[in-house]
Amino acid sequence: MSSIKNIFLLLATLLSVTTSQCALALDFTETWSRLGDKWSQLDKRDKVLYSNLGGVLLISAWGVANWDYFEGSPHADTEGWFEKDTTSGGADKLGHLYSAYVASHALSSLYESWGYGSREAALYAAWSSFGLHAFVEAGDSMSATYGFSYEDMIIGSLGSYLGYLTDTNPDLARKLDLRLEYDPTGDNDTDIFTDYENSKYLVALKLDGFESVRNKYLKYLELHLGYYTRGFDNPSEKNTRKIYLGIGINLSRIFAERSHRKTATFLKYFQVPYTYVEFDNDIN
């Protein structure tokens, strides 16, 4: 009899836990739904304000966890550009350029979905990208590891402008992509945003963006101009700074033709490793 009581007790406990979890899930769903309703009722300008504040909070949290934010007094450093005696051989500069460019495009699409016209959304997004990048530099200035960098600020501003320029010039956007290639099979850093040892940055010239290219097969090709560095994170390795030319396949076009629009959009910003032929030169 006691064993039966234990079974019933166990079942009652499981039922109680399950019911509690369902109630919590239901309560969370209802709360989230109410928040969603309130968000949808906000003016588009308020949405822009709150989304930028959210970006500041996320940057702060990541900076505290990974970049030593608020552990030092405000200071500035001159880092140089692409010289061989710099910290990352200039790969970090292209990282700032790329992140500001992508942020500008992403926020432009978001703002347009909230009711802004395409050109107005692109302008506000470029300013948001600039502002968030400036906040990153402000955080770096109070980092024990980094410091405010004039070079990073300049090239990040250029990335925001390039985002605006390509957003407002569809013909240019059809021809050019700015991309990151990241190979996760290498020795990975815990912070992928500064893992330059496994990253490459490139500009892709897409032949399907040119009306003069009429051959249907050539329209699937693209030309790459890229740059990457290796060995700067490991004192025992030889430092290399490589500029390369490449011939690749326009994967974005292939996926777009098959109605995989989200994947096609993603591939405008990310270069899949080993999908092109590379001709490089070590400028060291």
C-alpha cells in the first residue's frame, strides 16, 4: 500500500510541477503578448530611440564581459592602420568597417518596417550605426586593455557611410558586397568579434550587377578583393598580412533564384569558406 501511496505522491508532485510550469509559461506568454501590444502602439521615433538604447545596453554587457569596460580611466591610444607592427595588422580596422556597415543595413531594414521611407530609414540607420560605434569607442576608452582609437572611429564612420551609400544606391548594391569570411575550424577565440586569426574581409564585385554581362553563366561569377592577417595573436608564429584576389560563385544569386531570400540576404554579408579560388600575396 505504501508503494502505491508513493506512486500517487510522485504523480501528484509531477502534476503539480507540470501545472506550475504551464502556468508560468502561460503567464510569460501573456506578459510577452502585452509587451508586444504596447511596442506596436509606440510611435516609430520612440521605437528608434528604445532600440538604440537597447543596443547601448547590449554593447555595455558584452564590453564588461569581454573587453574590460569600466576597469580603467578614460584614455586614448594611437593604434596605427595596417602596418606590420600593429596589434592585428589592420584586420581590426576592417572589422570596425564591416560591423558599422552591417549595422547600418540591418537598422535601415528595421526602421523601414516601422514606417519610415527607404531613404529616411537609411539615413537614420547610418546615424544609429555611427552612434553605436562611437559608444563602443567610448567604452574602449575606459577599458584596461584597449583605449579610444581615432583610427577605429574614422573607419567605423566610413562603414556607416558605406552602408548608407549602398542602401540608397540600388545599382551600386547590385554590383558590390562587403563581406566577412569566418572559418570556425581554426583555433577559435571565445570572442568571435575580435577573432581576426580566423577571419577574412573582402569586397565582392558581382558580375550579375552589370547589364553588359549577358552570358548567363558569367552572371554566377564574382571577383574578390580581400585582406587578412595571421599570427598576430601568437608570438611564436610568423606574422602574415595578405592581400588576395579571388574568383568565386555568387551563392546569393543561386539561393535567391530558389526563393531562399533570407539565406540569399545573409550571403551578401558572409562569404562561405572554400567557395572561391584565391591568389594571395604576403605584403610582409
